[in-house]
Amino acid sequence: MSGDGSIHILLAEDDPDDRLLTRRALAKSRIASEFTAVENGEELMRYLRREGEYSNPADAPRPGLILLDLNMPRMDGREALREIKSDPELRRIPVVVLTTSEADQDIRQSYDLGVNAFVTKPVTFDGLADAVQALGEFWFDLVKLPPERDTNE
């Protein structure tokens, strides 16, 4: 969540149709008041590190949740997840893999890299909307997340 209480979800997804469906599912669920989508892992990392086109913090608010596809060009979700979870500034951001994969190897590797949850994308819009609603309720209503900054700083 940002300082004003709004919820920002960042989606890393290379498929434009999946980005659109996820945006619509989030709007239907009314979970996120802010939503940003990036197309690959490199763009995700630029966003999170506020580099290049994302250097203005107003254009790149810190997400309360990252939804991450595994199979993307340039830098895939596994590589991005490895970088996020090894970065002291980013590792506390919850990351949910949202992918079409159901492979045991992808699930194991994602958890080994520090993912907070692994969700296989439902095949229908209603299924996706229900999954997004449940994710939002879990991460923003039920779970206690660490503050963005250490309160002792």
C-alpha cells in the first residue's frame, strides 16, 4: 500500500490479452486502486529500481503486490524473482507467480527463489476475476505486511 492507503498492484506479463484481462479482473474485484503493467522482467526491474522511464517516483509507486508471469522475453519471471528476492530494498514486496504453468519444477523453483505464492491462471475471465479477488483479499485484508521502511530509521 502507498502512504495514502491506496493499493498498487504491479503486473509483469508479456501477453497483451492477459494484461487486459487482468486489468479488467482487478477493476471488477475493486481490490486495487492503482494498477501498472510491464511487459518483461527487464522492464519490471527498471520499474522497481526507478530507472529510465520510471525514474520519477510519482510514475512508479511502490507496489503492494507483484503479479509475475514466469515465461517472458528478455528476462523471464524466474530471473526477475531471483533479483527481487536478493535485493534488500525489494525483497519484502509480496510476489505471486500468476502463470499458465502447472509444472512441478516451476512450482518448486519459484518457491526456492522466494515467491510468496504460486497461482495457475484460470482459463476463463470469471475464474481469473475470482482468483484476483481472492488474492487481493488475502494480501490486503488478511495478511499483515511489513511497512515499506523500517520504523526505526
